[in-house]
Amino acid sequence: MSMIALRIDKLPSTPMLKKILFLTGIGWMFDAMDQGMVAGVMAAIGKDWALTTEQLGLLGSSGMLGMAVGAALSGMAADRWGRRSVIMWTLIIYGVASGLSGFATSYGMLLVLRFITGFGLGGELPAASTLISEFTPTRIRGRYVILLESFWAWGWIAAALVAYLVIPVYSWRMAFWIGAVPAFFAAVLRFGIPESPRHLEAVGRYEEADRIVAKMERQAGLPFTSDEKLPDQISGAKHPKISIQELWSAKYIRSTIVLWVIWFGINFGYYGFVLWTPTLLVGKGFALVKSFEFTLIMCLAQLPGYFSAAWLIEKIGRKKVLVTYFLGTALAAWLFGHANSVSQVLAFGCLLYFFSLGAWGCVYAYTPEVYPTIARGSGVGWAAAFGRIGAFLAPLVVPVVYNAYGKESGFAYVFALLTGVFVVVAVVVGALGKETMGKSLEEISG
């Protein structure tokens, strides 16, 4: 194990780590806000522009396709140029594109802008989770990554408020203009977040890595002397790269299969219901504003989902939490698909958001742990990219299933399909996943 890794793993939670978590989390919250607003926008714009369910599905999928491309390219970029740089530039890209979406004058124009927005958003998420994972000591690493992911809940709650309070009064364009804020927040990140010490060490910039870790050591009251450095770690800058073919080599193939199945399944299942929930509830006879209200209430259930997963992940391990929360999501999806009253819609919907977002948090914690530093950005990026194919397909498949069986039966069949997806993911994790709790990133890589 490298000296930088050893020093990081000795640290407690320092003020620098908390600051990095908070600032990165704010960026994460903006990502969620954009995604959440799309669900409300789809329901509103469908009425304004008289769009078919197929057109709405393509609108949702265009952003997901952009996320897939963004995740794949940003992962490789993060391994080459650093995690922080990727986070900042992707925030700018998707913030600007979101703002421009508010000026869209045609369906085609909006499709292109949503693709660009997705490109930025898809690139930011893998880089941010990798950064937090690499900054955090082993014993609290999973918890901190889930706490990062919990900012998604606050963003989605903010989006639900926008959908409930803003869209009915000021139209869906205002929602997109609000989504431009992240472009300005990138400047704050530029000066508030340092680069990952593990990445700096991997590319030969040991002195920079040493300064960052030394600052955290001083904050923790753990002085470090320079003579502890390893001689072979002080070298010229290197830019190691790993190809997608290597992720499928014998060394990584088991981890890659498990991660790609997880990411595809959770994306297909999650975006299969969150983007369509307001629209599907309208189809069941609820008013548009009432469907936004239901979504807002259900979004609140995300927070205990995250926090319970954050506590359990360091108690019982990654695999058990993933399997439990995926099976919980499957059960909740089945029950939600058969809800016949307002109380059932709210109760089962809350369960669905509770388990699915708890699972998301654990996925983000688990993913960076199975690759070495040299390949971590690429590995996380390609897993997220493949997952976004599921997110791309879900908004297209849902209306096909829904329309094939009619409004009443179609609702149940959509959620039966999603139930099956979540069960398959749980089985794959239980059968092939490896436990990474309590192990250093260097120990469990490969």
C-alpha cells in the first residue's frame, strides 16, 4: 500500500474532509434538482405542447443518453486530468445547457439541450463519488459516500417544490432557468476543493499530495515528518491510462460484470418510475398539481432511506445492504403498482423512494471500491455510462408497456416490470458481489 493511502486511512473525519463533502454535496444537490425538475417539466410541457407519451419518453431519454456519453468520457478524463477539474467543467456544461433549455422554442431544440445537460450531469456524478471515496479513511468511507449521495434527496425535494410551487404559476421554463445556478457554483468549487491525493500520487505529483494530506493530519493533531516518504514515490508527472478492454480482463471482469448489472438495473428501475410518476398519477385521475404534491411527500422518504443505509453499510457490509434495499425496492414497486387509494399511493410511494435511494447511496459507495486508483475514474465512469443506457431505455419502454395495457392495467404492468428488474439486480449482487467493508481501497482493488 502507498504511503499516501496509509496516511489517509489513519485519519479521523477532519474539517477539510467535511468541507469537501459539503461543497461536493451541493454540486450533487444541483444535479438532483435538475433531474427532479424534468419529471415535473415532462408533465407540464406535455400539456403545453400537446406531446404524445412517446415524445415525452424521448425527451426523458435524450438526457439519459447524454449522461451515458458524459459518464464514459469524464471517467477517463478524471483519471488523466484529475477529479476536481472534471467536476467543475461538467457543472458549467450542464448549468449553462439547463438555462438555455428555458429558451427552447421547439421540441427538437429542447431534445438537443437536454442531451447536453445530461452530458454534464452524467460526467459530474462519477467524478464526485470517486473524489469523496479517495479522500475518506477506510472505516468511514462507505458512510461518507452515502452522505454525499444523500444530497440527492435535498435536490429532489427542492425540485419537487419547484414543480409544486413554480411550474403551475410561472411555467416550466422558469424551472430550467433555476437549473442554471450550478454554472456559477463551479467557481466556488474551484477554490474550495483540492485534488484527490491518491490521484496526485498516481500521476507522480507526490509533493502536492503530501501537502494536502499533511494539512488534514495537522487538523487531526497527527503530525507527519517528511522522512517517512517512500523514495520511489517522488517522480515526474505520469498520466496512466486504462482502456475499457482492460476492465474486462481477468483481473477486473467479475467486478465489472457485477457493477454493470447493478448500474443498468438501478438506472432502468429508478428512472422508469421517477420521471413518469407525475404523469402516471395524472393518468390514474389525479390533478397535475396533486401529483406534484404526492411526489413532494414521497421525496421526503428519501432522507431516512439514505441515513439508514449510511448507518448499516459500516455495520453489516455493502453486499447485505445492497441486497436488502434492492429487494425492498422490488416489493415497494409491486405494491405501488397495485395502489388503489390516496393513502396507498403515498404509503407505498414513500417505501419505494426509501429503499431505492438507500440502494443508490450504497451503489455509489461500493462502485469506486473495486478498482485501483489508476483505473478508478475509468471503471466508475464506464459502469455509470452503461447504467445510463438503462436510464435511456426506461423512459421509452414505460410508455410502450403503459399504452399496451391501458391506463389502469398499464400502471400495474409498468411497476411489475420494474419489480422484476430490481429482483434480478439483488440476485446478481448476492451471488457474485464481493464484500469491501473495512478494507483499504488498495487492498480490495482488482
